[in-house]
Amino acid sequence: MKVLVTGGGGFLGSALITKLIEQGHAVHAIQRGQYPHLQDQGVQCFAADLAKNQALIAQAVQGCDTVFHVAAKAGVWGSYDDYYKSNVQATRHLLEASRNAGVKYFVYTSSPSVVFGGTDESGITEATAYPNKYLAFYPQTKAIAERDVLAANKPGFATVALRPHLIWGPGDRHLVPRVINRARAGKLKLVGPGDNLVDSTYIDNAVHAQLLAAEYLLTRGHEGGGKAYFISNDQPIPMKDLLNGILKAANLPPVQKHISVKMAYVVGCVMEGLWKLCRIQREPLMTRFVARQLSCAHWFDLSAAKNDLGYTPLVTIEQGMARLAESLESK
């Protein structure tokens, strides 16, 4: 089978490509930059901006049976236009090119934040509605793209959306280094007591879910498509335990500092206002979205993924933390 992976140079995209090659698939990859390690694996690479380079997208998707759309603009700061172009416009271009090229299966990497309205999410299912208001442009634009992908599910073109929460592990360039760097700088704090339960997803489990979703579409076609699925390690733990597990893997002491939930939200409001007023491009240390993300419960009922996709996590949090520690020690 020939597949296309967008965001092939990223954490999830790169790990997915490695597994696809191990399984004997021919792989095309689209990413903005050049990644020699992908070419060394035999990947046919296309350097393109998905929001702009429609001709190159059409070229990259030719002959492919399946598309794994992993690329996105993440983060909590930036203009709506930038997020819209990267997350919505890019997805629409890829959907159009995929349909025109005869692609049969389309697996989209979404986010649980598409249904986050700023309150606790305790054991929620995919029946949870999209909120009327978002606290950041990332979940807002990811939600628009997710709905586009699910609506595109038709005979001959089966689509599915996966919502993995907090992907981490060796090679992570976002969660793990952010936690470690802030701890070393003395800026890491728990928002509230840190006992809010959160799900997370070890990288191998996130890749496993992607492959299962493609197999599911291959078996069921569009009749099984058009759905979104929460993905995680299915091991909700207190936020403080997740952060301290990462710190322990890096041989750092546990986080001791706290800030109240109310104060974190106020600080987020103030910083957002100042950053906008002064047109500061770098991400603030706190935003309203981050304050709510760090203080609310985020754990999900995985029944749908288990029943439909046959999903079961392959690596536990404890096993993943041991692998993370080993990888950090070797640096």
C-alpha cells in the first residue's frame, strides 16, 4: 500500500512513518522543511505549505490509497488567520486533492480540545457537543477541520478523526521539553492542587491508533467512517503525577510551586491583553486556555475506539516513563 503522511517531520508523523515502513508500505511525506532522516528511510518527500502549494499536494497524493493527515499548527498563541490557514484551509486542500486522486481512506489527527469548553471533562464520550465558545484559536480551527473531514465521508472516500490527548515519549518536542525547561528555569507551577485527572498518550499508542483506524476504514469503508474517536493510554492520573513523572525521568525534583486556579485565569487574561496590545509574537507563560487546561479534568471514555477500532494501549505510562528516562539519560 502507498500512503501519504502530512507533518512527516514532526513527532507523531515521524514515528508513524517509521512504523509504516517497517510494515512494508511505500510512503510519501509532506512537511514544510527538509528532513534527511526521512529520505534516508526511503520516503519520497515533498516540501510544501499545505495552505498554499495545491499543485505539489496533488503531486504528493498521486497513487496513494491512504492519507494520514497529521500536520497542524498547534500552540496557544498567534493570529486566527494563521491558525485558520494551517488547520482549516490546509485540510480542505488535502481533502480535495485526495478525492481527485482517488484516495480511498483518510485518517485525520484531531484533538480532544475540539470539545473543551473550559470545564471538567470526566469520562466523556464522543457524543459530547462542540462548545459554543473557544478559549484559543487552535481548538477552534481544529474543530472546523474535524467537521470538514467527517462530513467528507462518502462512498469511495472513507474518513475518520482521532483525538489523542497529550502525546509524549522519547523524541517529543513539545510537552516533555516544555515541562523540563520550565522546571529548570524555576517557572513550573501547578494550577490548583494538581489533583485533576488527565489522560495522556504514549507515542507508540498514538501510532498504533493511527494504523488501526486505517485498517478499520479498509474493512468497513464509508459505512464505518465519519466518526471521531478519543485516544489515550486509558490511565487517567493526577496532573501533578504526570508532570512529576516527566521530571523524575529527567532526574529533576518534583514540582512544588502552586498558583490558584482563579489567579492563573486572571494572569492569563492580563497577559493576553498585554501581548495583544504590545503585539508580542512569542507565547505568553499563561493564557486563559492554558489555565483551564492545567486545572480541569481531561479523561475520556475509550469504549468507541475499543469496540470499533479494536484499540488497546500497547505501552503503559509506567513503561513509557522508563523508556523516556532511558532516552533522556542517553543525551
